[in-house]
Amino acid sequence: MNESFNEEEILPLINSTTQSTTPFYFNIDPRKKIFRYFALIFICLLSFGTEFCYVLPGALENQFENDLKITTSQFSVFFSLYSWPSALLCLFGGFLIDRVVGIRTGAVIFTSIVVVGQYVFGLGAFINKVWLMDLGRFVVGLGGEPIFVAQKAYAVTWFPTSEINLVFGLIASAALLVN
């Protein structure tokens, strides 16, 4: 575990009321509202892709059932395979983000897992292998929910407590725009 990396991640960005002694290049101070709300855009986009990967098969249910010759219950397994690892990995992912890898690295790791899982799912659909699609959905589930944990950790890091409820509401709304 790299101590300097974790120390850097736990330092608050905006909780200090005094001017920072660290020089910011081009006078960019992340405590200013404009930069925080610009960061909020990217914080919201973090879960947008995951939510898209989650709901994508639901929009194509008839096509999957017809092209792959599967039943509705076999199709429902896609969503079950996402949910099973997600239920456990929220706890484990939160521990990893808080204690082991940090917010940035955790977000990259879990986003990469979702991308790989979605690639495997798409590859399985392309070559008509349902078992490969099942594996892809399971892998997406491994990274899907921990991304939301990283997203909340980013929000708490960037925003003061007086704005955090608004930020959490915007984050939840942004993810559900996909539906």
C-alpha cells in the first residue's frame, strides 16, 4: 500500500477555511463553486455508463429471445447474474476504496471491470453464446455497484455538507436518465 498516495486522497479539498499554501497552477482552486460543479458533471457520468450497461439488455429483450432462441426465464438470468455479485461487492468495494486502493484507483478498477464485462457480454451476443453473455453480466456485476460507492466518496470529498444532499440527488437523477 502506497502511503503517500492514500495520504493525498484523504486530504479534504474544501474543508479548509484558510487559503491553501499549495500553489495552484493557473490559479485553479478546487474550493471554488465553478470547479466543484464542473467536477460534479464527471462524478455523475461515472455511474451513467454502468447504468447503461445494466439496463441495455432490457431494451432488447425480444431481440435477444428471438435471435438466441432463449426463454424469458433464461433472459432474466442476465439480470440475476448482475445482482448477485453486486450485493456483496458493495461492502467489499467500499472497503477496498476506503482502505486499500483509494477513490481514484478504485473508480478506475471498477469501471474497467464493467467495460471488460460489457465487452464479454457483447462478444457472447455476437457469436451467439449465451454462457459467454452470462459470464459478461456476472463480470459487469462485479464492478457495477462499487462504482456507486466510489461516486459517493467523490461527492463527499468535493462538496461541503451544506450541499451534499443536492449533490446526491443530482447523482441519482443522472444515473436514472438512462432508464
